[in-house]
Amino acid sequence: MKNGKRTIYQTDLQYIFSSLTQSEKEKLKDASILVTGCAGFLGYYLVSFLSEYSDELGVRKIIGIDNFKLGKPKWITDINKSNPKIELYTFDITEFSLFDTTKIAEVDFIIHMASIASPTYYRKFPLETVDANVWGLRALLDFYKDKDIKGFLFFSSSEIYGDPYPEYIPTSEDYRGNVAMIGPRACYDEAKRFGETLCYLYAEKFNMPISIVRPFNNYGPGMRLNDKRVPADFAKAVMENQKIIMHSDGNPTRTFCYVTDAITGYLKALLYEPFDYFNIGIDKPEISIKELARIYKDAGSAIFNFNQSIEFKESEEKSYLTHNPLRRCPNIAKARKLLFFSPSISVVEGVNRFLTFLKERGDIH
């Protein structure tokens, strides 16, 4: 706590805890949980939550694997030292056959989130992105197919829908997509699509308790400020009191789901036993990138005395806008009904939380 006041970090983790039902919490009792790609943006609050509440939940062990290709964040070193229940291994999941699998043989839940997710970086590492979502996933499925696991969660993406036609927005899980197989985003989009097919096949053939989640524009604490995704770019500009730069005309629209709502949805999906697949995001408001920039400007002014303008500048990366969806908005009725998922943090509140977190903690990486 700061001056007797709960920090954003503490408030956010408490929010996740209180959003899980008692029966969901009980499923984590005595559990050993493997998280691949643990050092990424979503790994921050996921691993932090499991660590901070490990005693209350009765979690036995948290095993993290990451190749730290984009750097090893300070937070994960700190959390590894502070909690003896955490085991951390530097390893590339695509080289699974070289790993000492005795370290992960006795786990109850597997969360496979190992993949580059930022468009700038997956365009830089396209084959590595494919390998993590296909070969890394296949290796994990093969290893656990005959073991008595309780849950396997695969992180897919809303990018599997491509650029939906207007009549399919909000987009539900049964939409088959309008996706480019060839192009600068295809390595990510198509790898996630094929990864979902692998999950479906293993669930059918081996009766594995697999859930698939399709994240819709998550943001918040844990994002690297050099992540190159819009929420991180805007946050970096605010912290440095630099102009907020848009690399599009600002008209594409998105819904933005704050990380605590997202992590709550992912945990609920992990603990849901029949095979299924879920959109995890928030369904309103759908706002333009221009509107998001204004929200950051207003919040930045209040929190950091930010006083710069919002401007358009063409990206130096020539393929930056190629196949960029015009709209992205989820239909989350299925997750509401089956998972009792109910995101509640508006984008205005979320951006304020994110910037307040950065003021309290700085860039954690």
C-alpha cells in the first residue's frame, strides 16, 4: 500500500480474485500450473495473481517457461525470488524435445500463451511465431494427451477473424473469418487458426479438457512500453510528455478490454472442462483510435500533467497497415452464458488505471 492506500496492482489482483466463483477457486486447490510464455504482457498479471493468491487458492506450484526473446523483465526475476512455489525455466517451447520434461510432468493445468503477439515483432520474427503456435503447441498436446490433466488453455487471437464484413460485427465465435493467407500478418493469424484446429483434434481424439480463448485488444499493466501496440505507444508518449502519434487516420475502431477483466475470463475458460472456444474481451464501447488517443490525453493530463498534442504520422514500417482490420468488436454472449464472464471496466477507467499504475511503478520491464 502507498500511504495506506491500495495500489493499482493490489486493487487489480483483488478484482480478479473476487471475480472468480468459489467453485472455480476450489478447482485450483493443490494444483500445479504450467504457463508457457510467462514473461509476456498477459503473463504479468496472470503469474502475479497466481503467486499473490497462491496460499488463499491453495496452489501448489507455478511453473513458468519463456525464451525471453524480447527481453527478461525485472518483475519476473523479482517474483521468482519472492515465492518458493514458482519455478522458472529459460527455454524455447519450439525445442520441446531438448527440455527436461520431468520438470513439468506432474502438472494439472497448462496455459499455452507462448507467442509473439505484437504485429511489429511478429513481422520481424514470422517463423518463430508460427513455430510457437504450431510446433510448440503440438509438442505440449502430445506430451499431455495421456496424462491426467484438469485443463489446457490455448491462447488464440481475435486475429483469426481477419477483417470481418460489417454484418459480422459484433463478431461471434461461429464466424469463419475473412483472413489473408499471404501477407505480413498471416504468420500470426494463420498459425493461431491452425493451432485451434490442433486443439479441436486432440480434444476429439484424446478427450483432453481443452479450452481456446480469442483475446480482443487487451491492454494495461504488463505491457512493455516499447511493445509497438497502440495502447503501449500512447502510454509511452504520455509518460515521456511527447506527442501522441497515430500511424493511421485514426478511424479504425476497436473495443479495449482492461487486463484484469481479460485475465478473469482466461482463468474461467481454463477451469471450464468441456472442449470449447471463447471470445474474451469487452463488447462496448467500440471506439476509434482517435477517440482512444483523446482518452489517453485527458487521463495523461490529470495524472502526469501531460500537455502535448495528438498527431498523425505515417509509420516507418511500410507494412504497418497492411491487412489491418477496420473494426474489431466481440460478441461475448457465449462467455457470459457458459463462463459467467462479465467484464465491467470501461476504457476510460482502464486507461486511468494503466497510467496510474505506471506512475506508481514505472515501466516494470
